[in-house]
Amino acid sequence: MNKFQSLSLTALCVLLIAAGQILFKLSANRAAEAAGKSLVEQWVSLPLIAALAIYGIATILWIWVLQHVPLGIAYPVFALAFFVVPVMAYFFLGEPLSGRQFLGGVLIMVGIVIATQA
């Protein structure tokens, strides 16, 4: 597997984990809205089931990535999640995205470029 493929699969793991986080947030919002109802009505929902399934797929893919990519390379790329999740929350949940968060994300990306250079 070449470097581009391995980094692409690592980035796919990040996107899957980020999607799972958005679904977990939707699930938490739904649970809050169902306060006072049964635990099943509060916590068992399509977003939660989808998030768990996505996390399962991402975990299997991550293990596969780690078979082919040194952890010292893969894990810094995984840090993209700290930027991707707030950006997805901005677009899909309407949460604010501050200039500081954006700048932090840019710094994370710079760090990833530095850490993954051979």
C-alpha cells in the first residue's frame, strides 16, 4: 500500500468517526427531548444505532490501517477528527464555529503535515 492510500484510509476512519459523533449528538438531543419517558424511548433511536454501526465499521477499518501504517503516522492523521467534528457540527447541527476553533484546526493540519513527512 502506498502512502497516499494509507493516508486516505486513515482519513476515511476520521470521517466515519466524525459522522458517528454527529449521530451521537443527535441521539443525545433526542434523549433529552424524551426526558421522563422510558429508557428505551430515550436512548434507543436510529441515530444511536447508526452511530454504533459506523463506529464498528471505523474500528475494523482502523485495525486494518494499523496493519499497514505505523501508529506514529496514522495517529497524527487521526487528530483531524478534532477539526472535522466541529466543522460537521457547524454544517449539520448549526453549532457555532469560532475563529479560534478554525485556527486550531489549521494548526492541527500543519502539525499533521509535519508529522507525516518522511
